[in-house]
Amino acid sequence: VELHSQLSDGYRSIDGVGRRSGFTLTEPMVKLAWEPKGALRQRLELKIGQTDFEADESYAGLTEADLRANPDRRYGSSRFDHHVAEHWRTYLKWIAEPDKSLRLESALYFNKFDRNWDKLDGLTGAGLRTNVAEALAHAPSLAILRGDLIAGNDGEFFTNDATRNHEAYGWQGSVRKQFETGEARHELVTGLRVHRDTAGGSNQRTTYVVDDGVIGAGTKAAVTSAGFQETLATAFFVEDAIKFGALTLRPGVRYEFLDMANTTSGGAYTPVDSEMAMGGLGFTYELTAQSTVFGGVYRGGSAANPSGYAAGTRSEESLGKELGLRHRDRATSWELTAFHTDFRNLIAPVVGVAGGGLMPVSNGGGATSYGLEALVRHDLAGAQGRGFALPAYAGLTWTHARFSDIEGSRLGNSAGLFAGASNGNEIPYIPEWKLSAGLGFETGPWGGSLDLSYYSATWGTGYNAGPRLVDGSGALANPSTLDGKVDGLLTVDLNLRYQLTPSFKLVGGVQNLLDKRAIISRAPLGARANAPRTFFCGGELAF
């Protein structure tokens, strides 16, 4: 039995209302297991978990100038934004091992997620920008969003009360068999999954009149459909780990058929189907008892949503390669990996658009990503038998990720975060450098760690520059605050714990110990900052 509960009064202060944005989170979970006696070794597991989440959270961000002046600010027009969500997740699993070489698994699962999010969605009025990300770059529209109390600051903004209902359920089973053929030892796994998921909901717009900067009462419009999407997916996979002495080969294939349908908000029904085939070959070779070479070549895929397929979007495809060396002994482990991945038909994230429905995703050309990753861990004291441990770690990743195979000079605004991309541009939100490092201590009931994290600056969109004036089709476009730099950031966290009793642990610490602030995102609608220095405390009860 687990119960996780968390609450915060938030750190963003909303203009004109004198309160901050916060959240409450409650997550109970029950997991039961039963192993019946008998000749067959078997086990039944039942897990039921639930999440209740409520927050005064918004899509809307700030202008860069306002964020630099006060990163904890939120504009007055976001005062009505409120998010409520409930998530149920459960599974019933059967595991059996008729003998040491054979393992059978079968599971039924069900997940249900419902959320209602009333949030700032746009502006109306003569000379105003409808899209919030564009309104942030337009002085008259920005005044409406802020609620500046000046004569003539008149217009309207609206929120969208978006209710979304998601279900995902199905059955999956697998068989794992160990056997030998000549000098080769096999561990063959094959499995089947039948999965259905649905997504639907409704929208309701509330319009607020702004008169000389004063925000008036809201007027609700009729409730409209957001559409409905459904998918029945059948997937089959087979994988074999084949060991020849120090060498292990791991070939595998996966096939998935998607039977889908999209119903628009207007009621138009479109059935569509697609299929994906994936697979690869991985290997490990044991140089010594402590050192191993590993690598592989893998073909992957990612499905579009039903409305995307109905609009002509293609499945995303990738071909990834990796080669690495791993070492582990009593006190030290390290790993060095080189990777290279080619993407086709990139699926572009949909952000910063006003649609109010289940928007179709679109393709954003191709891309190439390659780099190096290094990780080292070492216990500075524990392996010496001193009665305490000082585990240290450091990880560094260098990534070169660029667009390729763009049709036309650059992608248009429908490509969401990839909008404005041209061949050779950096993929947004993939930093060239990432670093993590930390030092921990463990002695008796005490424990803790000091952890450092750094990533280099990235871009908010595929445009890789400030607000653009021309979209991918060559038409004039309103400047948008989605474009521009996303800052690099170095943060340090302190975590402490004390095992008070065998079943109760005290936890606490400081997140962002140095209180470094930066733009960490320009999506979904404008610049947003990371959290300030935050103190936390709590307890963990296990029984």
C-alpha cells in the first residue's frame, strides 16, 4: 500500500488578484499478490492506483522582458485558469513458471484519465492578435493580457474550458523460453498485445470584456464537441538472446496494425488504418569479467494520431545505431556510448495554435542526431569497508541534432514547435550539452545527496532565431514569442533523508539551491521560467 500526497502554494503571483498559483496531488496505490500452492509455480498480481490533481496552472507565458524583470509573474488575464484531473490505472497479471526454462505472463489492464482545464486561449477585438503567443509580441494585445489600467485599454479575451476523456485498455501476453542449439544458448521471448484507446471531450468558451484595463464578468458560450478519436492496435513481437560464449546477439522484430477512426467536432467520421514494422539487432561482447562492448542497429517508428492519419500524416520512422564500452568493478562503473539516428517523417508537436479540439499532428521533414554519452560512478568510501558510503557520479552528453529533407525552403506554422525549420537548423529543445553530477552520503539512518544539473541553450522552434515575419509558405506571419532562445541553465539540489523507524522515513531538502532563474520553455504560449529556490519536507510511510 502506498500513499503519496503533495501540495504547494506555488511561486507565480497573478497580477491584480493577490494570490499565487499552486497545486494539490494525491496518489493512493494498492498492490496485492497471491501465490497458490501446488505443483505449478504461479503468481497473481492486482494493482489499483488513482491520482487526483488540482492546480491553478496556465498555458500562457510572459514576454521575455517581463520574465527577466520578474520570473514569478503571471498576467491578470490568466486568473481564471484552473486544472482538475483524475487518473485511474489498474492491471491484473498472471505469471507462471512450469519449469526453470519457461515463463508465461498474461495481463489485463485498464487506464482512465479525465481532466477539465479552463485556461486562457485567445483574444478578440479590433486590431488585436487572437493567438496568445502572438499577442505577447503585440503591444495593444499585451496590454489586454496584462490588464494594464489605462484609458482606452479595451478589448476581450476568452478562456476555453476543455474537458478531455481518455481510456486505454487491453490484454497482453508473453512466453519466455530458454533452450540450447549446439553451443548456443537461447532466451526466446514472444508476445502479443491487443490494445484499444479513445480520446474525446468538449469545449466551452467564456469571454471576458476588458474596459480601460478592468476585467469584467465572463459570458459563457454553448458547449461544443472536441471530436473523438479511437484506435484498436494489435502488436506482435519476437526477440531472441543468443549467447555464444562471450558474445550475445539479440535480434528482434515487432509488427503493429492500427485500426483507427476520427470523428471531427462537426461529426464527420473517417476510418483509417496503418501498420508499422520495427526491429533490430543488438549485441554484447564480454572482453573481461568487468568490461563489455555493446552496440546495435535498430529500426523504430512512432504513430500519428487518428486525426493526423486522416489528414495525410505519415508514421515517423527512425534508424538508430549505437556502439559503446561498459566497465564495472567493486567500487567503480563507467560507460561510454556513441549514437547516431536518422529520422524520416518527423511528427511535429502541435503547440501555440487555437483549435479547441483534438488537433491532427503533421510531419516535419527529417532529421539526423548523433553524439557521445559518458557516465561514471564511484564510491569514494563504501568499498573500503569504512562503515559509510560516499557515492559519486558524473554524466556528460554531447548531441548534434539537425533538420534535413525539408520540403520547400522551411516548414510552415502548422508544424508547431518545428515551424520555421530549414535544412541544417537545430531541433528545438535538444541541448548540445547536458551534464549531471552528484555526491551522496549514506551512514546508518542518515542519507543525502548534492546533485548538479546543466544543459546548454536551445531554440524555442525550428526557426532558430527571433520572431519570424514569413512562414514556410512565404506568406507574412505575425511575430510569435514561441520563436527565440531557450536559456542554458545550471541548477544544484540538496536532498536529505533520515530513517526514523523501520517503516517511516523523513525527507527534505532544497531544490535550485543557488536560485538560478532562466527561460526554460517558450511553449505552449510564451516564455516560462523555472522554479525559484524551493524548500521541501515530508515523510514516507511503508507498511
